[in-house]
Amino acid sequence: MNLSDIRIVADSSADIKVFEGIDFKSAPLKIITDQKEYVDDVNLNVSGMVSDLLKYKGRSSTSCPSAGDWLDTFSGAKYIFCVTITGNLSGSYNSACLARDTYTEQFPDRRVFVLNSLSTGPEIKLIIEKIIELAATGDDFDSVAEKITAYSKTTGLIFMLQSMNNLANNGRVSKLTAKAAGLLGIRVVGKASDEGTLEILDKCRGEKKGLGAIVGYMREYGFNKGRVRIAHCNNLSAAEELAEKLYEINEDARIEIYDCGGLCSFYAESGGLLVGFEKK
Ligand code: X90
């Protein structure tokens, strides 16, 4: 493979809409309220949506890309690597698989590899960056697919949330779990489990303790000098504080901080932090 032979596609839970220098396409999820439908693409005003949602008291939900939406992102490409949000919380992985089957039936000489990230946001970003790295090594399609699957088992996602209302209202966590996050000053720290579900690790009083807990779990899971991607929803200060703590552990850590896109903002809610990291 050469980098120029492949297309990488991901749903918008990856927080990436455009990736300079490579053939990349994003399949948008949608955030739906009684008043408006927000398409999580490059045109979405994410902070506008977040402030709309802070005021909005009605029902809200999300929807994943259909097989047809995925097919649009595949169109014209010969070798496709596709990464989706965890199939345990979204239908995105299933529709991507349907799209793969349709596409390769129509074009038998084309290849589509669909990876269920079992995660979201910054962990998917790490995986995409790894695909780029692997594709440039000259390995063939199947071996890149194999290596990327193996790599995705060496990355992790930890999150810190101030509210889990949207997760609970949409059945992604139990109401009971969400309750703790609703208490004033409480930050819920958790991780993407091996099954691709939310697993609560800790309930912390205040952000400082929350950030300390994140660092503790990252150390426990083997963070040393790898890459770290931090996505935040309206909480740059916490992201920067976390980065500082991680640099104290290892000054060579390679950390990037950026804003959550629409889908992760909707579920992480204002104040939320998602951290993707390499475990080994
Ligand atoms: O298909 C759909 O409508 C999308 C459903 C997505 C549900 C979960 C999104 C989670 C976003 C929240 C904290 C991180 C959780 C990690 C779990 C694997 C971010």
C-alpha cells in the first residue's frame, strides 16, 4: 500500500471532518431536537449547538449514518479503511458493514475494511493516525487491516463528565449511573470498556480530583510516553491542566488538545473531557 492508494473514512464521532494531506471522508451523525436537526459535518457550529442545548429542555436524540451515507463516503475509492464508533452504543458499525457488502458486491476488485473501534472520539483519532503511518510502510491491505486491529487493542479512552443526562435519556447508560454525575460538583471518571460500553471508574468531588483520577488510571493502564489526544467540550482549561500533569510524568509525551465535534459534544456535554491514549 501507498498512502495515495487508500481512503480513510470515519463517522463524525471521530471529531475529524477534514484531514489535510490524505484522502479522508467523514460520515456525519445527526443530533436531533424537537426544534432542529444538527448535521455533524464541517458546517456545524458546535459551540452554537452546545449553547442551544444548554437552554433546551425538550427531547433530544442522535442518529447514526445509514448504509447509504457510508456508501457516499466510499464512492470512487479502491482501498478503504473505515473506522466507526463502538457498535455496542450505535448502529454506525452495522450500517458500515452493510455498506461494505454492497460496495464490494458492486465492485469486486475493491476492498473495504471496517473496524469497530469499541470507542469514540480521541481513541478513533489515534487509530486513524496509525492507519496513515501503516499505509505508508508498503504493507498490503490485509496486513494493514490486521495491524490496525491489533493496534486498536493497545489504545484506550478515559472520560470525565459533569452531566450524563443525554447519555441516560438516550439509553446509553442507566438512569442510576447518570444520577451521580448530576450532583453538584461531581465529576464522573470512566473508560470505554473492552466491550465498547461506558464503564464508570470513579466519582470525584471537583475537577482537580477528577483530573488526578484520570492521570492515576492512565498510569495504571500503562501510559508512558505514547501519544495522547484530548478532546473537550467547553473545557480547554481542564484539558490543559491534564496535559501539564502528563508532561510532568513524561516530558516526551505527544499530546494534542482540540474541541469535541457535534456528536461527542452532545453526549460528553459542556465540561466533558475525552482522553485517548496509548497503553503500551
Ligand atoms: O448511533 C447514535 O445515535 C450514536 C450513539 C452514541 C452513543 C455514545 C456516545 C458517547 C460519546 C461520551 C463519553 C465517552 C464514552 C465512551 C464509550 C465507549 C462520548
